[in-house]
Amino acid sequence: MPGAPLQYLTDELNKLREQKLYQKLRILETEQRPVARFDGREVINLSSNNYLGLTTHPKLKQRALEAIEKWGVGSGAVRTIAGTMTLHMALEEKIAKFKHVEASVVFQSGFTANAGTVQAILGREDVIISDELNHASLIDGCRLSRAEIKVFPHKDVEACEKILKEIQNHSGHKLLITDGVFSMDGDIAPLPGLVELAEKYGCIMMIDDAHASGVLGRNGRGTVDHYDLHGRVDIQVGTLSKAIGALGGYVCSTRDAIEFLYHRARPFLFSTSHPPSVAATCIAAFEVLEEEPQLIEKLWANTRFFKAGLKKLGFNTGMSETPITPVIVGDAALAHEFSRQLFAEGVFAQSLGFPTVPHGKARIRTIVTATHTEAEMSQALQILEKVAKKLGII
Ligand SMILES: *Cc1c(COP(=O)(O)O)cnc(C)c1O
């Protein structure tokens, strides 16, 4: 008798348990809020990407409810068959105007927007030049495209240029691709330098602005706006799942590039479009970005307060320049233990180890939002101090 075919997966899991790397899913039992109940415990929540608190914004909830009443709960088809509704088109127009670009297309998630776009626009004969810390969805898109992938050291514009020189005579298309804000370190891409290289060497310039959407630039227009590089980045991807508070990803580019994606981006062609309530929620969210700029101001004020507190305590917060602030401890088992003990004391800061971050760079990641109070942040800092001292981290 052959053994159970899936036994090897159980063995792998047991190995993770032995190495203390096994992680249970935390269950959120309330709305996604700055103080929320996970696994039966009220905790200060430093783990969501709900930067502006929009997951619970009354205007967004109201629009979602109205959309359900008027349009039902599902779209019933993929975009290219019968699943393009008025609201989907209205959202895309709203985004294009907001981002000052010709056109945009919305995908089911930021992940599918990235992977679907890179795969669609490149082929075997092309080359991708990619930052080593780019998000998994970009990496998957690069692999699926079958283009040759050249990785440059993190944010190293000179090393990037060296690669571009080497492939100067390559006949295929070249794509220079970077995250706008890096999701595990919270640092910002050196976009001005990369854009210059893209222009000099004739590359398509693409940016994944998932953590910059609603966070960086005027009214949260992203990294391109932050550096005033309008018109010089060929493809901008953003997410609707983080600061925007709902779900989805969008691609901004020329009208023809967007129409090309209608024809070739596989998640667009083969996976059902958003429920109309999601599109309605996102439209309302972009209105809020313009109507309530104080939310972004508060996000940054909170970020400065919390970062200063962490620095003062002597934590290693790496290269962070944004609300994403890692507390790097190195060893993955220690990071997981740190996170577990913080949770027991009332702070939820998720620990991250390999493969989410490189070996030896394990950390907890903290993200404060516009809706955290100073009292909540101060309390979180006290708890971080207490637990970190106990574990010898500071
Ligand atoms: C979260 C994230 C994504 C994926 O966005 P979703 O909308 O959650 O699928 C893509 N890129 C980066 C850099 C991210 O942090």
C-alpha cells in the first residue's frame, strides 16, 4: 500500500512546529479598527493596512449598502463577458482623473493587477530589471511572463544602471520595475533616479504603489506625485485593499495600454469582476481622499510620534520612511515569541520571517493609522518596551 499522498505536507508542518515557526491565523472578531478584538482579546492593532481608517468610514459603508440595494451582491461574470457594470467604469474614470493619467483598469486585487499586467505585456524575448525586495505579486508576474529577470540590489540605482548597460543592445522590450513603498521595510523607492535610467535606456517604467496609495503624495496620489514625476512613469499600480479600505487593484497607463490589458490580462479575462458594492465603496473612498485631507495629515503625525517613540527606546527600525515601521530582531523564532508576548500584553504586531522577509531579518511590523489615539500609541510603546526588555531585544 502506498502512503497517504499528502503525508509530506503534514511532515513539513511538523518541522515548522519543531522550529517554532508555525503560525496560527489570528481571528478578527470585530471591525478592522485601531483597537480590535482578535482571538477573544482586545488589543491595540498595529498590524492592519487600514491607514486612514476607511474600512469603517460611514460614507463608504452607506455607499456599499446603497449599491447592494440597487445593483445586487455580485457581478455574475468576468469583465470581458457580461461582468462590466456602470459602477466599474465609473470607478476607473474616477481613478484616472485622480491620478492624472489617460486611463485605468481595476483588477480583483493588487496582486492580480501586478501579476496580470507584467505577464500580459512581456514575453520570452524581453528583459525585466527588478529591485530585490519587490513584492511577491511582481515576482510572480515576472516569472509568468517568461522574460529574463535581472535583479538589482535594493534601491541601488548605480547597480541598476550597470545591468542596463550590459543589456543595452538587447532587442526585446525592457521593463524597469519597483515597489513605490516597500511593504516589509517601509522605505521609498529612489524613483527619480530610476525614471532617469528608464528614459536613458528606453525601458518601460512600472511602479507598484500598493503602500503609497492613499499615503504618499497630494491627497494620497502616490509615489509619482510625491516626487512630481507625472507623465514619466508608464505604468502605475495601486491597491484598493489598503488605505482605500475595500478590495482591489488598479493599473494606470495610456488608454491603449489599458485596452491591451482588457484583451490580454488573464485575471481580467478569466476571473469574475468585483461585486458592485466594492466598486461603489472605492468611488466613495476617492471622494474622501479629496474631501478629508486631514486623515492623511493625521496618519503622518501619528507616524512621526510612533517612530520617535520606537527610536527613543532603541529599537532597530531599519530604513523606514513611512507608516510601515519594522522592529527588526533577526531571528525568526525570537520575532514570533516577541509577537506572541506582545499580544498577551495587549498589542498586536505581526511577526514576519522567511519567506516574507530574508533569513536573519525577521521582525515584527508595526503600522499606525490615522485613527490611533496618542494614548493608544503611548500604551503600545510601553508594552513594546516591557516585552522587548524581558526578551533582551533592547
Ligand atoms: C499588499 C500589496 C500588494 C497586493 O495588494 P492586494 O490588493 O492586497 O492584493 C501588492 N504589492 C505590494 C507592494 C503590496 O504591499
